[in-house]
Amino acid sequence: MNEVSLLISPSELHKIMFDPECVVLDATVPNPVNKEKAPGPNKINGARFFDLDGAFSDLSQNLPHMLCSEDQFTESAQQLGLNQNSQVVVYDDHGVFSSPRAWYMLTAMGLKNVRVLNGGLPAWEAAGYAVEHKQVAINLSIGNFIASYQQNSFINAQQVLDSVKDVSSTLLDARSKPRFYAEAPEPRPGLRGGHIPNSICLPFTQLVHQGHLLPKKELVAILETLVPSKSQHLQLSCGSGLTACILALAAKEAGYNSIAVYDGSWSEWGQPSELPVSTK
């Protein structure tokens, strides 16, 4: 089991946020499913914007927020003032929604000390800590972080396809059950309904309560129920590779270490193609 939690509470963050090595990153993105929940105007004092959909994405692809190259990631991270020894805390406006994606990307690129603010900005504000407007300018020194991609942190469609019948791997899908079983339309146009054969539906909403990731004991119980004991590797998917990282965070908290996120997720697999789809 992981001894040190990947989560941090508002009070814990407040104690360390003025440490020169502490960097707070706002990884908020609009909710693609519930567009009424737009990002609010406030941010944690001194937070820097981690642009999931821009600076840290491979914009040459037609899929949303795909992981960019090491060189692009290095440049974007250094522009944020990230150093090799930075103690990074990521959060988002929704609670625990897009911040796990930032945590996973940073970790996949070799940053050692990254944690997620459990409850996000709502929990921070509820605790009475200071916020400021997002447009406040911050003068940053160029950091020295150099990205070093950790092999197989992300996987592609061929790797997923190769594992469909592999009993040592389990693929968890973070989408809702109606989408998983093709009972509800996909929010992105032109995609087929259904799921990857032999995958298991674990909606990310089952792992989050009032914007907080569930306690470790509850995460362990949920995952032990779904993941066969003989499974050695977890593959995680969703609509676009975003909420799959909530599953990744939950799995890490629960003690799973062999984890890979399918970056293209249903935005890629669900396109008209010969990739197999199941609705049962």
C-alpha cells in the first residue's frame, strides 16, 4: 500500500504554501458533460494556471488534451517556474475533476512530488482561506524542470487492443453506465456507443463524494470488488483521458502500482473504425 497519500487537505496546503519549493497549480477545465458548471473567477493565492488544453497538450492531434512531447512539456513547465525539487499541489474548481489529470501528467513526466488538493477550490474556500482573481499577474522565474517520460504511463489503442483478452490486465472505464452500455448518446458528436470489449464500468462519480475522493478504505473495497485478484495491470479509460485519471489517483491511493491511462480513450476508440465495440 502507498504509505504517503497523494491527497492534501486545505489545512495541510495552507501550512506549506509559502515554502519557496511549493508550487500551487490551477488545473481547472470546463466540464464537458455539464457545461453549466463553468470555471469561477477565483483562484488560490499565488496559484499558476496549468493549461491542460493548451500548453501541455499535443495540439497537432484531433483528440482533446493528449499528452504533448517531452520537449513541449519541459518548456511549458519551466515557463510555470517548475523545478526538479518543486513540491507541487494541483487543484481544480470542481473539487476532484481535472486536477488528477494534471497530477498524472506531471508524474508521468518524472516530477517526483505532486499531490492533489482534495475537494479543490470549493474545499479551500469553505475552510476560509484566501482567494484572488484569476487574472492577477505573477512574475515567474524560469524553472529547471526537465521532463522525462515514464514508460507506459500512457498507452495507445493498439496496446489496449492487444490486452483485451489478457487475463493479467483489467481495463476500467470511468464513463457513466448509460454511456458504457450505449443507452445514452456520447457528448462528443460522431462517436459510436458502447465500450471496449471486456472492460469494466467504474463511473468516476462512484469514487468522489461532494468533490472529495473517497477515503482509502472505501477505494480499496470498491476496486477489490471489480478487479480480479489475478489481474496484475490496470488500464484506465474514459471519454477523453481526463476522468480516467481520477481512477488512476484512486487506484494509486488504494495501493495499485501497475497503472496506465489510455490517452485517446473513447474519443479515439469510439470513432467509426474496425476497433471492436460491445454494448453488453
